[in-house]
Amino acid sequence: MDRIDAMKVFVTAIDEGSLAGAARRLKRSPTAVSRALNLLEAHVGVELLHRTTRSLKLSEAGQRYAAACRRVLVDLEEADMLAGGERAAPRGTVTISSPPILGEEMLRPILDDFLNLYPAVSARLLLLDRFVNLVDEGVDIALRIGLLADSSLISTRIGGDIRRVVVASPRYLASHPRIDEPADLAKHQIVAFTNFGLDSWTFTPAEGSLIPRTVQFTPRYIVNSVRAAVDSAVAGTGLTRLYSYHVARHVHDGQLKIVLADAEHPPMPVHLLAPQGRMSVPKVRAFADFALPRLRTEFARMAMEAGTLD
């Protein structure tokens, strides 16, 4: 058994979500893919995947083994690329992760242009609204909002710091009580986005205090989609809390207004991240060099579109 090849089959099957998907991507028959996985499981002595005709699910041992396989395959790819010299042409698949809206509206067009420029490169864009372990999940480069806890990652700050803002439509604000401080939200209808708190929001301490202000509420509407929260706020259903980039265009167009700007938490930085060593791989280095100036321009444009987001 070629164990490295079997690891590639295993990881591809996980990424594609099925044996048929792995077979299509690897240009092999489903039987060959299944045989490679069976041999790998026989070699390690445990079941790695729970398989049905339609789906795959990692076993507990499979989760640990998948993370190890990704690290091994990344290290091998880096070795191959480095052996080819620093000036080797970018090639292969680059895997990128991003929060969904940033990825769809900002990163995806940049990636399209990058792929047109580098025909030997393909890409996987993972739009995930959760923390991503870049090494364990085989991600080459990630766009991330917030303070960085993992110092082992190579980070490049993009700029365009992101705020958490409370917004509502002018029509809603005109027909409901005035909002001067966080406590006033108790008198209002709330469209709660699941990632930002279902029954309370916190704000910075009042002047002269060190205790953050927390406002409890019973939401009128709960959504797990940014677009749904934005659309409901624009429609006048109530106030919602989102990241500033989610609503920049709507604020600029006058469809939404920001309230309680003086009580917002400090803005959060935006970084492009990569695991140690990945920036030396030509495809990753090329994408970072291509994307960084464009991302900085896009974040600057977003802030300029809505002066209240500067």
C-alpha cells in the first residue's frame, strides 16, 4: 500500500463528503477509492470513517487521524515546493477560509481574478462562521476578524478595523422611542442574530464606571443569517446588531442608521493568517501578495462609503 496516496484519498473523501465525490476529484473509480480507504483502516487498525451510500462521518479516531494526515501532506507539499526553488511557478490547490459575507462579497471576486492570472492554481474557498484550526483542517490562508490567540500563525494585518454596530431603519427609528443609551433598547423590538446574542447585548461601561453595560431583551425575531437580519432591519422590523461591514452599504445608502456609536466595543482588527511555513509555498505566497493590496483597498472603500463607519 502507498500510505501517502491512501492519506490523500482519505482527506479528499472527507473534503468532498462522499466516496463518489472523492472519486470524481481524484479521477478514479469509486471502487479504487473504497479499496484505498479499506487498506488504510486495516493499516491503522481502527475504523476511520462511518460510511453510508450517501455520506461519510469521521469516527473519533478518524478525527485525530485526519488532522495528522493533513499535517503530513502539507509538510510533503512544502518540501516539494521548496525543492523546486523559490521561483517555482504557483500551482496546485490553495485552500482559503473566511467568514461567509466577507468571503462572498469581498474575497470571492479577488479569488476569481487571481485564478484567471494563475491557470495552474485551483482553489477551495471555505465560508465558515466558526473558528477554524488552519493546520488541522488543511487551510493554507485565512481571513480572520478579531484578536489573535494563536501566536504560531503568520499574520498580516489588513486594516479596516471592524466594529459591532446596532442599526435600524430610519422609518423604524422615527416611529419608536429615542435611543440615547443602551438601557433604552429595552423599549424596542430586537432582531437577534444568533452569533451576537439571543437575549442580551453588552456595551462599554458608562462614564466613570468600569462595569460593562448589559441589556437584557426578549427578541421579536431570531435569525441565524446575516442577510436575514439586515433585510429585516431595513424592512423596519426592529434593531439588530452586526459587524460594520455587514451594513456599510446600507448605511451609505440611507437604508439603515447606526445608534449607540458612543457605547460600542473597541474595533477589532482584520488579519490574513497562514500556518508556519505556508508563505514559502509559491501558490500561497502568490495569493497573499495578490490579495493583500486589494483587500486593503476594499476595506478602505467600505469605510468611506459610510462615513459613520470610519
